[in-house]
Amino acid sequence: MQSDGFLVIRRPHQLQHLAAPWPEAQPHGEVMLELKMAGNHLDRDAVERALLRRQARQVQRVEEQGASWLGEEPLWLVAPHLPGWLQEMRRPVRFAPGCYWIEPQWQRFLWIAANELPLQDELIPFLMSRSGQALDDFGRWVAPRRPIEWVLTMLEYLPMSMPTREELLSRFAPVEDPEIEARRQHILKVLLEQDPKMQQQLIDKGLLEGRLTATRASLRRVFARRQLTPSKDESARIEACTDLATLERWHDRAVTAVSVSDALK
């Protein structure tokens, strides 16, 4: 199954016991599928263009198979939600969670509202079209169910919130299994080789961290030579400071300050 492509049904009997909408594909050899991701247009123009593409495919199948083909090309349109204008114009018929038949019969198609679908493994191809909080919920749910490569690709392309993205990435801390760690390092290496800008950002960040560490150490040496002892809170403040200009100002003040608190003003 591919975005804006076709879902080819080879073993229809295996779809019978899966969650909707899968059983609806059983009578067909293929389904025309359009995925509308979060942020894509869901206006009438987008739907009319999808219907035109379906009509073009239907004409193509008639030309290829002739009068022997008496079917109609099914269209499944997957999006985060069902837009209000479509509800007013077409009166969708809901037959399962997130699944709506859009009438009239001669233009019938299936609308799949991903935000309303249950979190089930067989629905993951449709759940990828979720948005907002529903997308964050999907990300947290699916991450333990898929390999790290799959999860990283998901985080790269799906617009999840930053807190959720950071939460999922935090799960990839170093592990004891050397094979898993080796695979992670390989993935990181490939990603950096393909993104020179990110590679430079990491280098710049490393250089900054080095200067911050060196300046903190120099500041502490000045305090020690002048027999000024930072309190626990003052030490924590120095360690937490990530602004190089501030650390350098503290360092300069420490040379003549009468106390640590005076230097850290």
C-alpha cells in the first residue's frame, strides 16, 4: 500500500476478521487509496480531484479488461477527520468507528477518519494520518511495537508535538545489548551523513559544550585560589548555566569580588 496509490487484494479471505475498514476490500481486486496527512487540504477541491483520479482509473480498467469487467473502482480516502462541509453535503453513513460511506451511490466512496479509529495493529497504515493529540497518542502506542528504524522514520515525517517527540526519542538511551547498540550507531551515522547541516550543528554544539565546561572549571579555580567557597545552591547555579557570556562575566567578577554571591550577580 502506497500513498495516493493502490491497495492490491491478493488473499481477500484473510481480511474478514480484521477491524473495519479492511473487510470492505474483500469483493475487490484493488482499492484506490489516498492518504491525507495532518496539514493536507480537506476542502471540496481535494475531494473532487480524488474522484476524478478514481474515474480515470475506472476508465483505464474498462479499456484494459473490456466488457468482462463489470465492477466499479473503490476509493478509500484517509484523513485525520471528517470535514464539516462533507457532512452537510453528503450525509455520511457511519458503519464502524472512523469509517463512513459517502453517498450518492454513483459517486460512493469510503472516508476513513483516522483520529476516530481504534489503536489496533492492523490499522497502523491508516492511523499514520492522525493529527494533534490523537497523533501523539498513536506515537506513544506504536513506538514499542515497531523497530527503532521504523520509529525514527515516523518521527521524521509525522508532525507530532515536541514533548511527544522528545519522550519517544528518550527511549533510545544506550542499552546493554551490543547488537542493538551497534544498529543504533549505524542508523545515527547514516542520518548524519545524509544531513551535513545537522552534522555541523552537532559539531558546533560539541564545541560550545567544551567551552562551557572549560569556563566553569576556570571560574571554580578562581574561587579556590581566592579561598571563596560556593554554597550548594551557588554550585548548582554555576553548573546549570548554559550561557557562555554569563559564565565569562562571572569569571571576570570573581577576580575582585568579595564573595561568591557578589561574583554571581
